[in-house]
Amino acid sequence: MTYTIGLDLGTTSAKAVAFDGEGRVLARSSRPMHTVSDGKGRQEQRCSDIVEAVDGLLAALIRELENPPEAIALSTHMHSLILVGEGDELLSDCILWSDLRAAGIAEQLRSEGKAMDFYRRSGTPVHAMSPLCKIAWFRKAQPELFGRVRCFADVKALLMHHFTGRWCTDHSTASASGLFDAEALDWYGPALDFCGIGRSRLPELCSPLELFSARAAGPLPEATKIVIGASDGCLANLGAGVLDGQTGVLTIGTSAAYRITGPQKISSGQGGIFSYLLSGGLPAGFPSEKLYVSGGASNNGAVAYQWFCEQWLGGIPDAAGQEALLSAAPPELGDPLFLPHLYGERAPLWESSATGTFAGIRPQHGKAHFHRAVMEGILLNIALVAEELEQLSGPVHEIRAGGGFARSGAWLQMAADVFGRPLRSEDGSDDSARGAAMLAKAALEGSYPAHFVPAASKAYQPRPELHEIYRQKLVRFRRLCEKLYPSH
């Protein structure tokens, strides 16, 4: 049996999905990922745990399908940093996007007037998440360790070294680092100068469609084809088949994001909209030779809903329980608002110190009202991102939904009502893995594998009377954000 594996490494879970030649799922395997935090901004995962998880997933699929894959393509999370010393010694664990220790560096760049130049060149908002700020933080805070680093790698480079022996990363993952010029397809000199490093201390750059032969590593036979792939957010859009610039992608998993895909990089005057390269040099069938995925990502997606349910309800309700709570508190203009910024915030606030807030509470409000407010608040927050993006890119006509929230019909209908657009959804949880497998097919066959994109099986139409309520709630939500965070 011939099949391709899309390997999707996220920060909360790792997943491997096997697809046949028509894009049908043959098998999948997943594992949770454990993050180490010290409560002071540090957010890391052990590199050994990452490699072990990936090898375990691949081994499970190969055993189930009884033969090795035709190719493996990699989707990895963005903004990671791994310090590598001489002799390939790992000098750090994998530092995640959620690590906040470099917040002061981001503020320094803004105060010195350098932030907008770096943002316009790289497409990456200046924030503690970006490797640009993380590397500069190590230079300032731990100069002895900084001096020992031979390569400032990312998690894609870690996996590529594991499989092939080469410290390399792809243009898409690099374009989320704050160090990369997506127009030139090269590291950006002034950003490197700010960090005090040269190109020789960064991974080798490769096209997302570049093919490698694996060395004997873990469960993979020697010479297995490896496609380096791209970043998970970009591949989620590809896997959903959303490449027309007129369809939005709303993803709510642990975090939340709203994205479009188009041939041009998009920059905002406030520096808050990302624009990451999916790939350049795309083959026939793609709408453009070069595609960018633009949008905004929030720290606070379903993780905020999980917090509320565990703290207030004793656990996350099943579909019937969720529906019952929502029915007990229909949407009203006078209901509480919830700002879901429990874990600080990227888009739309770009405020690492932001906190969660309930506002507008009256004696008649109970747990059903707060439950609805949390679900609405996560959507209203990302609706501000969509509003800013569409002011730059033009309006979208339809939204494709994915991520864990796509398993909740009630939440999907609420999203259609909030955004006021028709919304379509498949499961969506395999989109990044599917996008990676599509890149593998494109690399192997030289054309866009349109047949890999599944048709959306669920459709939701916005209800005008509820959209008007949510439109007014969004006005209140924005004003509350502006009062609490006036610098936004």
C-alpha cells in the first residue's frame, strides 16, 4: 500500500496522519506534549520528548499499515528556539512561542523605533514570541551561554537533523522568526545584527517542497523521502483548500487564529497582522507561484473555555450539556462580557500582561450566562483580528472553520452569527497534517493535489437578528479593551 504521512507537531499534541493517493485518511496516531513552566514566563518542552513522540507516532503508523510510507512531510509549530552547541550538543530545551522572557526586548525594539522595520521586512509582529527577541534576550541575559551557541535552531531543524543529519529549516517556518526577509528568501541582515549573530549561526534555508533522503533514524528505513514542509498555520490553510484570498479560516484549538491566503504579503500600520510565507516557487495548479498566509493569532482559544469549565463546572460538558447551558441563557445585549486574555495576548492586543476579565455582571447572571460569555468572548476577540485583517485585504465571503471547536455544532453556529458570514466546516483537526501531505504530493508530482481537499460537510448560515446583537456586543468588547489597554 502506497501512502504519505503528514506529521503535525503542535505545542499541545503531536499527530501523524497517513493519507492514500486520493487524500483519504488511512490511519492516524497522536500523543500529548508536556510543557515545562516556572510561572515566570518560561515555557519549554524537552527536545528528547519531542523526538521520542515523533518516532513513536511514525512507528505506530508503520506497524498498522505494515509497510513504510512513500514520503513524510513535516508541519511544525512556529516561533520556537533551540540552542545548539559544538558537536550538536543541545544547550537548551525547545523554547516555545508562549515563553515571555523576551518581553523586555520587544519593548526595547518598539521604543528604539526598530520594530516596524523588522515587522515590515519579516511579516512577524515584534513580540516576546519571536526568535528575534528570544535570541537578543539570551545575548543580554545569558552572554556566556549565548557565546557557546553554534546554531540558533528551531523545532523543524531539530526534526530535520534527527531524520537527515542536517540543521535546516524551511522558508515558511523561518518567515515566522522575525529574522527572515520573505521577499528575498534570505535571513535579514539588520535583524541578525540586532541579535549579534551571522548567517552561519542559523539553520540552512530550504524550500518547503525540498526533498531529502532520511538516514536510518528511529523507525524510518534509510532513504525514506522527507519533505521539509512548512509551518502549521500555513499548512492548515492549505489543508483546508483555502487559497483564494476571499475565504477566511477560523481555527480554535488551544489558541485561536484567523487567516487568509493570497499572493501578496500584508502589513498593518500597527504591526499586528502577521504575513507568513507558505511557499515560493509553487508548481502548476496553485493560484500563484508564491503564497502568503496572513492574519492574527490569539493566545486564548479553547484553553480559556477549558479553564472556565474546569473551575466553574467541574469539567467540560458534552454536546448535550453545552446545548443545555446555552439554551438556559440566550444571547442578550445586557449579558456579561468576557475578555479571554488569561494567558496574556498576542493579536489583537499585543499585550503580554493582559488578563482575563468579566464585565457587566448583574445579580441575575448565573453560571449559564458566564458559560455563554466565555464562548462568545473567545469569538469576539478573534473577530477583532478578522476586522483588522479584512480592512487590509478586503472582505471575505465565507469562513472555513477548523480546530477542536469544529466538533461543537453550537459553537460553530455561534461563530457564524458573530462573524455574519456563512461558515463551513469539516472536522478540521487534520488540516495541518493534510497540508503537509499535500506539499509532499506537490513535491513528488509537480502539481497542486486538489483532490486531497475534503468537501466541507457542515454548513452554518448567520442569523441576522443574532448577528445584530453580536455586532453591538463587539462594539462594547472593543471599547472595554481600549479602556483596559489604552496603548493598544
